[in-house]
Amino acid sequence: MPVIIFGAFLTFLTSWIGLVAYPSLQLGRFTPFTAEDTGDINPPPLSGMAVMGQRVYASSGCVYCHSQQVRQVGYGSDLERGWGARPTVARDYMRENPAFLGTMRTGPDLTNIGARQPSAMWHHQHLYQPTVVSPGSIMPSYRYLYRLRKIEGQRSANAIDLLPPDTAPDGYEIVPTYEAEALVAYLLSLNRNYPLPEAPEPPQQ
């Protein structure tokens, strides 16, 4: 009986060391990298709005259908698809809490969606009417993050330009809530095309 207990304890201990302790020690040593030529600090810090948007991203279930990891050459066609200029590495996630690596790709990887789609209006349109902006998309609409309101005076500067059949009635406009603005700020922050010493861009084929 003591042998069985000791064996179970040893199994648990080695698993904990391999899955928790060692990665924590390894990743805990990372610090931001400062580029010598530009002075840029990478990965850049997230704005307060983007941090709030990360929470909206989590609560909206985006992580269930999207990953945030560009795989190494030989482990998929992520680079060929244009999902990033280089594979992602551990340091890329040091400012993420938690890191939304994802487990499946019902939709495309979002590691660099802020670089691929730098327009805030595009993201708002995509969240409100996915199939119009991305034909064939099976992403659900997140229009509950937006409000229909009557135009008072001039049209709001952050009103969403929508296409039929979702255009607002005459005299009304569709505007993003704070949660929608935060989510878009987070999506725009997903741009890992900055240089890191351990992640050089692969040579062009």
C-alpha cells in the first residue's frame, strides 16, 4: 500500500513539475525586449481599453472559435495564409492574462488581426453583420453590443456604417456600446509583427 501511495505521489509531483513549476520558472524570466534601432518596447503594453476588451473577448466566447498562435514552419500553413509574418513565441504572451491560445479554429487565427484589419470600422461592421463583411462566415452576430438610437442634431462620429438589410431606419443610428469599443480596441491590439530576438522572420521561399 505505501508503494502505491508513493507511486501516485511521485506521478503527481513529476506532472506538476513538468506542467506547472518548470514552465512558470521558464516564462517568469521573460522581460520586454527593447529594439536598439527604434527604442520600441516589445511586446507593447495594452491600453486600459484593450484590457477591458480582453474581458469582453472572453465573456463573448471568442476563444472557443479562434486561436491566437501562429505555428512554426512545418506544423501548418499559418504563415502561408498570412496570419503572421513569423511564428508566435512565449514572450508574445507575457502581457496577456490569460493568454487566449485557443483550442480550435472554426474561424481564422486572430494573432495579427489588428495588422490584417487595422480599421476600427471594419471590426464594428464585422461584429454586427459578419456575413456581409465576410461572405460565407458562420460567425454569429454580436449586435447586442450595439444600440439603436435616434439622431439628435448631427450623426454621431462613432455611428456604424452598415449595409442592407441592417441599415438603421431614417433618423436613427447604430452606435457601439462601451463593451463594443473595448472589444475592438483589443482586436486592434493583436499585432505581433514586431521583432523579437528569438523569433526572426522565416526566409522568403
